[in-house]
Amino acid sequence: MDIKSFELLYQDAVEALVQRRLQDALTCIQGLTYNCDSPELNSELDSIRQDYGMMLAFMKQGGVDPQRAFVHRTLSIRAFGVLDKAARLFHVRNEKDFYTLTFNRYHATGSENGKKLYDTADLLREKRAEDRGAHAAQSWSEEEEKLFYATYDNLFEFLWTSPLLHPSDAEELKSFLERQETEEQALLLSAVMLSAQRFFDPQKYRVLLHFCRSAKAEVRARALTAAVWVYMQYENRFACYPDLAEGLSLLAHDESLRQELALLQRQLLISLETAKAEKKLQNEIFPDLLKNRNYQRNRMGLEQMEEDLAKALRGEPNAEWEQTKGNRQLADNMKKIIAMGKEGIDINISTFSALKGFSFFQTLSHWFAAFNGHRPEVAGILPANAPHNPIRILMEAGNFCDSDKYSLCMMLSQIPASQREMMLTQIGAQVSGSEEQLKDAVRENATTASLYRNYLQNLYRFFKLHPHKAQFSDPFRLDLLFSRYPLLDGILKTPDYLREMASFLIKRECYQDAIDSIEELLKEETADAEMLQKMAFCHQQLGQPSQAIYYYQQADLLNPDNEWILKQMYLCYSALGRYEQELECLKKMESINPGDARLISETGLCLMQLQRYEEAARRFYELEYKGERVLSSWRAIAWCNFKLKRLEQADKYYKKILQQEKTTWEDFLNAGHTAWCLGQTGEAIAHYQDYIRLFGTQKKDAAESPLRPFDDDREELTAQGIEPLDISLMRDILQPQGEA
């Protein structure tokens, strides 16, 4: 059987087990085990078949077994075990991928490698603790450090490729992990996560659940992330493992864990914006910097560019950007990137993605390792006897994940020592005087939220940048919204969480999901004005103005004459063409802000839609008198007078408009209409020709005929007394040669 056929049959077996079609599942599994040539698996499959046959026979005879559901679930669990063991066995025999090569190094000769690795790690850990306790100021030699870290690198790969665990093996693993220091414990839990993602293993999942309650925040963050991701990936299996589902649900009984789950949810959703931030940097920020006239393509220019970018990403934008008209877009983009960084969005991946090719990252565990200056690979960059090393200070204060800290050190290690020393001196000079600010940044980076952000950024780099990323199941491609998963939804669905999540989702522009959160909240609490406003706003953003108006009206009853609500209602009425209601909203807003030029203008435009041109003109005359929005007011006054058949007055304003620099093809078209209606045919034709010329340069659709706007205005001209035949003749006069 080829690999593709095996995978299809495997999926059929999974689907059958999830749908409780055990007979079909066993038939599929029999086809899979036949290709594995494993007497152990075939024997277990025969045993399941026999037990299931007895169960069916007892039911056929009319027997009633109160344990029937339990027995069926037990048989399904056993079938899943055979299925996953068969899949793993087939994979390592037929694939030549990264997983198989790693598996063969540790498991091809039996399970004794695990015990040796456990024992070696225990001995090294105990020795290091003793040596550091006896000689607090003395560190291990480079060779001793290399041996220590190499042992845990091997343990990581061993656990990643480990087979499905027996309960006794799981207890041994749990006990071993409990003996580890925080850093090693966290590292190896990431290996357990990768293993459980590759082939579902209920015993490994129980280990993850155990460490979700760890007193160590770093360990807890990794275990909780792993438990959530594995559940998301294998949600359909959890019906067969009620103890696993219950174990995950019980985490909600600890309020601090519930808060961390909510924090994880927010950070997972923020991680989805990484690609957007990276695209903005690559397509807008960097090109804007490079084309800026102040940056010459020489060494000093690039240094200045990098310095300005670094300042901006730390929240210190260059003041000159604001003062230079040509750089306003750059300044706006920088502000957006700074805001993204403060929100926790990953803005560094674009910079560091090119720095994952160092040999350091060829070792799988290094992608998950917490940053440690004792590692031999970075000890020369961050010597322990230099506590005020500027690179160390910047890394502690900066928004860098562990993976990027290692990238930075690897890059620095490639620079000759003399140049590196000079660079460190320069950075130290820049850091000098900012110690208090840096200390504040370090404190901010020591929060639980920062732990989750840091770890998820490490994971994002691994699943997106690792050379063998295609061979791993990328959890960032899953639906990461917890409310899609009943178990997670049940854990977090409290009024406070729903309210907070609705606001968070709105900020992320996930409007339908925000509506779902608010609807759930409304089942628990009486609606208030803020809740109704958010519901209305979401419908508005989804292009559902009628639904939005319904909720805005309710919000207005609870919070009358709120300017923001009135503004949104006016926009919704405008979108629906309900101009009478739009006018009511505008008048209420004017009573709150009398004399506001924008409101006067909007009210005038609304009156024009209602064909109340006399009233509309008075509004725009008011703006002209005040000297506000003059050109747009002239256009409105001219058109109102045209509609009121005050052609001389309209012509007066169109002449003023056409003397301005920012004229449009619409200006010339309307001026042509006015001149023609006044009997000034030659002047009208000249205006029409200017309109056609400008239309060719300003139109959005290249295929659109320049005479389309003229044709659209036929009714306007006939209303002014122009004969239909004359309109057709004028059209032929204006028709460009060669066009039909």
C-alpha cells in the first residue's frame, strides 16, 4: 500500500471511530495493520474484534448491559491505540523524513535509550547543582556545559519521537520532569507537545494536564498552550476520553488558570496578525525608508535608517517625519507599527526570519529553548562577568522572544571581536542615561502575559520558518477562536470574559465573532447602552445597516443624545437612503455642536438628497460666509442653483470653481450643462471637451466610456428645457473620433 492510500484509509478509520461505527473502523484498521506486519497489533485487533462480537451477540439475544456505553468506549479507545500505533509504524518504515531519521537514532534498537538519557540527565543536573552550590562564583567549563545541553537536546528528540506511552511510562516521564529545573522542564514539555500533535497519545496528554497546574509560570504557559492545541487538533476524539475532557474542564475551577486561558486566547488571536505586520514592514515601512531622500545608499545612511527604525519600534518616532510633508505616510505607518508592538503583535519576525539559518537552529530543541546566557553558543557574547553588557540589557528590555535573542547572538558571533567590541561600546553609550526606562521595560517583560507572548512567538517562528516546517502540523492554521470548541467555550464563558472578548474581537475586526460573544452575554445579563452600541457597530461593519439601526435605536433610548450613537445612526440611514431619518440625526448632532462646519455640510448634502435645494443652499452659503469648506460649498451652491433654475447664479459659481487648481471632470461637466442651458453653446462645448479630457485621466475603469456621465444627466438637461434631439446631437459633437 502506498503512503497516500494508507493516509486515506487512516482518515476513514478515524471518522468511523468518531461516528461510533466500530465495525467499519475495525475493517479499515485491519487493512492498515496488514501492511504493518506486526503480530502484536494483529493480536490486539483480533482481541477487540472478539470482544465486540460478544457485545453484539449479547445485545442480539436481548441482553441488557448497563455498562454497554462504557464497554463500547473502551473498545473504541483500544481501536484508536491500534490505529495510531499502526500509523506510526507504517510511517517510520516507509517515510525518509526528519521524523523518521530522528526516530531511528533513538528508538530503532529498543527503549533502553530512554532510561540512559534519563539517568545521564539526572546525574548532570545534580552535579551542576552541587558545583554551583559549592562554588557560587564559579561556572562550569565549556565542555561540561556542552555535555549538559547536548543531553537535553537528545532528550527532546527522544521524547518527540517516543511511542504511545503505557501508564507506567507516563508516570516515569512525569516523575522525571518533576525533578527538572524550570528551564529544562519547560523545554521537554514542548517535546511532549510535538509528540502528542504527531500521534495522539492520551497518556502524554495526561502529563500535559498535570503540568498545567505547575507553580512555575514558564512551565504552566507551555503545558497549557500544548493542552489547548492538542485538544483543538483532536477535538473529535475527546468523546472517547471523558477523563481528558474533564481534566481540561477542571482547570476552570482555578480562577488564575481561567485567566491564563483567556490570556492565551487573546495572544493566539493576536498571533494571527503577525503576517499583516510583516507585510506592512516589507511593503510599506522599509521601502519608505529606503526611498527617503535623507537616507543615502552608503554606510552612514543605512546606519541612520536602522537607528531611526529601531527608535520607532521602541516607541520613539523621529520628530522630523511629522514636519516633512513627504514623510507623513512614513510617520503614520511607523505609528501603526509602534501601536502593534505595544499590543503584543509580533513586529520582529520580518527582521529575524533571515537569521534562522545559523547552525544553532539545526538542532530541533533550540527553537523551543528559553534564552540562557550560560549556553556555550552565546557565552562569549554575554559573558557572566559582564553584568552590564549592553546587548544583555537591550534583550531584557526589548520585545524579543527567546528565538530572536539567540538569532541576535548568533549574528554578533559572526562579527570580528574588535568590531563587536566597538559596536557594544556604541550601544552602551546610547543606553547610558536610559537605565530607568530600561528597568521599567524589563519589569513589563516579566509579566505572565509576556511569557505567553514570548512562547507563542517562539512557536510561530518554528512552525513558519523551520526548514522542515511542512512535516509538522501547524497549529496556527487551526481555528484559534476558543468559542468554536464547546469544551473551551464552557470553561471561559463568563459574563466578564464575554464582555472583554467582544471588545477584543471588535478591535481585531472579527465582527461576527464579537456579535456571537455579545449574544451569549445577553443571555446572562440585561443589555446596557455600551453592549448595544457594540452589537450595532458590528452589524454596521458587516454591511448590515438595518440590524445596526435596530440596536442603535435601543442604545439611544438608554443613552439619549449620545453624539457617537447619533453619528453611526446617521451613517446607517444614509447607507439605506433613508434621508428623512438621516436629517433628524444630523439636526440632533447640530444642536449638540452648533456651528460645526462638517455637520452643516452633511446636513446640506442630506437636504439635497431630499431635493430641498433652497434649504440646502442656505447651509452652504453659511459655510461660504464663514470661509470654511469653501470649494465644496461652491460646488453645492452651484448645483442647488442649477436645480432651482437660477442659472446665472449657478454660472457665477461654476466660473469661480473653474479658476481653482483642484478642478474635476464633474466641475467641467456641470459648468457645461449650465452654460448650455443659458444658451452659451460654444462655451458649453468647450467645458464638455475639458470634462472629457479630464475624465480620461481621472477615471478608475479604463474601459468606461467618457460619455457615460453625460448620458446619465439627460434627465437633468430635459428638466431645464433642452430638447432630447439636441442632447443627442451634442453627444455626437462630443463623441471622440473612432468611437461608436
